[in-house]
Amino acid sequence: GDRVALLLDNGVPFVLAVFACTKLGAIVVPLGVRSQTPELVHALNDCGAVLVIADAALAPRLPLASETPELRHSWVVGAGPAESAFAKVLLTHATAPAHDAAEDDVAAILYTSGTTGRPKGATLTHLSIVHSAMHYELAMGLTSVDRSMACVPLSHVTGLVAQIMTMARCAGTLLIL
């Protein structure tokens, strides 16, 4: 149930973090890589994130600790393999058992564009993600031999559900651009 915010561009760390959060029962909160510090402060406080994983190039935008009191950890990806907290966790921690999620448990919180006010966190349940992935799979006749290119931000619902979750369901390959 902990919220884990991702300030990650399209890449392997994003995909790994999404599946790790899902396996552990954490709620993934993808943040747009164009978001600036005030927007990040709002989203991190609004969702109650306890961890943020950020690309090294985007880390300077992260708010001060005093601005996000619930945020306990910040991991930076891409700062070098020896320095990265994310890499250390991947290399030193044993695989945790899978969390037994209920269908109506929240799996992700995606923030709206905020065109009519402050961005709002829209929740996706495990069931809604599975149903969306099934719709993509059936509508496009996807199988395990199909491949997909992620040409949209993985932090957007189209990237998260249509790309990552659908390819995982079909056991196809996702090429991340």
C-alpha cells in the first residue's frame, strides 16, 4: 500500500520499478518527466509517497525534504552503478514473495494534466489494468510473438497499460524508446 513515485524517463528502470511495486503490493505513482518542482511537491504530498525513484538528470527537480514530510527515501538511477541506491537494492536484496492483491486494490495513481485546476490523482485498480490489457490484446489480436515499441511516455496511461501491462500479459517483447 505504500506509494512509490517514479520520476523516470522511458527505460528499463521504469519497467523494473513498476513490476517490483506490483509484486510487493506498493502503489506505483508515475510522474511526468516534464514536471517541475512545484508540481512534484503537489503530487508527492497528495499521494503520500514514501519513496521516489528518479533519473539522475531529473533529480535536481526533486523537492526539499521539508516540502514533502511523508517522503522517506529518494533513489537516483543513472548516477553510476556503484553509487546508485536502486542498483544496490537490485544487487543485494533477495526476491520478496509476491503480494496477494485483491482485484479492487489500487495498483497505480496517475495524475491528470490539471487543465481545470490542480492535477488530481486518478486511481487504477489491479482489475482495471488487467481488463484494459485484455482489451488491447483481444482488439489487436496480440500474441507472444508480437513486439511493441513504447513511443509514448510510460508514465502516461497509454504507456503504462497499453505497453507494459499488455506486453507482460501476452509475454511479448517491449522495445523502449
